[in-house]
Amino acid sequence: MRVSHLVTSRIISLLGAGVLGCGGGSAKPDAPPPIDAFACSQSGTLNVAAALDFSQGGGQANGAVPTNGTQLEVSVIVTSRSQPDRGFFILQINNGGVYSTATGKAGRFETPPTPGSYPMDPDMNLGFGMDFVDGVVQNGNGTASAHPHQVALLDTTAGGTVRIDSFTPAAMPGMTSTLGATITNAKFKGYNLLPSGSPDPAGNGCDITVQNLAFTGLSVKWQTAAFPPIAPPPTQPDLAARPDLAARPIDGAAAVSADFQLVP
């Protein structure tokens, strides 16, 4: 599948929002306004037959240690052409989850990671992660922001599988690697964001199942500075304890528009 407009961008902030309403006066008391039915911004099943080919979009993603970060990160945000204000982002972090040096894991970017199938990582131990968001805005200056009302995060009970299809060559300062992966049978639990910006732990029922989603040709330009040394992965905060979903900065995200649709 062809994708377009691959540009360097940053998910600047993830904020909750509220709505205020008021009614006019009359000689008789106004009837209570109708209660709007709750609507999911995204829910259902995603099954994309053809791989998203990032090589067709031009440009490349950055592989760098973000501000206040400790390890290399690669991030991509993908929005729907039919609904450009929503989509998902894929975040890959060196030395954590799938990309750790633990037995049965793929290994670090510099190895490079070993192709194969692995359990997907939840946000609390992120090496290869995927989150769905609404409220995506293209800023018109080569950046994208997400100010969502709803998110969908990996269901840590049901989980999912990521297959690392390609990661060549190994990451080296100043050089370029090309990545490809396939996500299958992954379940994501929907949450509303509270005014504080943190997910409401109760969930909202706007759940998503990814049956099959593959991408190829993701070009990553690595930072020229020396890479951080191997160290124990940092402890990630629990979902309920996170002040917001921007607790971990996401720098150099590649913004992509693609044809995909969630089926109820």
C-alpha cells in the first residue's frame, strides 16, 4: 500500500478537553437539553491486506535520544486519509521490551535486532509499542500534534504479536537503517482522557483489534552523536500513575497519511 507525506514531526502534547453548553431563557422553563450519545472516535477491527510502504512517501524518520530521554527512539504517526484527525503511532525504543538484551527478545538496535515474532510491549515496558489516538493536527510547518479525547492502549491481558521482518543494517551513528514489521492479533483497550490528561482507568468500550498490519521501507537516519551505552532498562510508570501520555517525549516522529479503515 502506498503512503504519502512522510515528514519529520513531533507529537507535541496529549491533552484532555471538556465541553460547556447553555440554554436560552423563556416564559416557561426550558426542557433539559438532550444528552448526546457517546461516540467512539475509533473502534472495531483493523485488517490491512497490503503493507504500508513507507519508502513511497519520501523523507525519513529520525533515530535519536529525545530531550530528557536515555535511549534511541524511532516514532511514526499514521493518520487515515478519510479521517486525518485520527490514527495511531508506533514507537520503538532501544534497550526496552522487544529490543532488550533479555533471553527471547530481539536485541538492541546496534545488534541489529533478530527477525522473528515477539509479544507486543505494553506502554509500561516499551520496546515496540502502538497506541491509537484522535485529535491529530497537522501544523502546516512539518510538525504534527495530538490533543486527544480518546486513546486505545495495548490490552496487557490479551496482548498481541509483532514480527520484526527486517532491520538492516544495524544502527550506527550518522548512518541509515531500513525497518519493516507486522502486527497481528493485537487488542487495544479504549480510554477517555480525564481533564488532567491521564486515561480514565474505567475504560470507555472503544476497543480495537488489529488482525493484521504490516509496514515496510521505514528509513531511519540515526543521530551522529555516540549512542548511549547498554544499561538496565528504566522502570516505566504504571498506566494509572502516569500524569499524562506525554510523560515520555516523542521526537522526530514521521507523519504518514494512509488508506485504512476500522470495521465495526
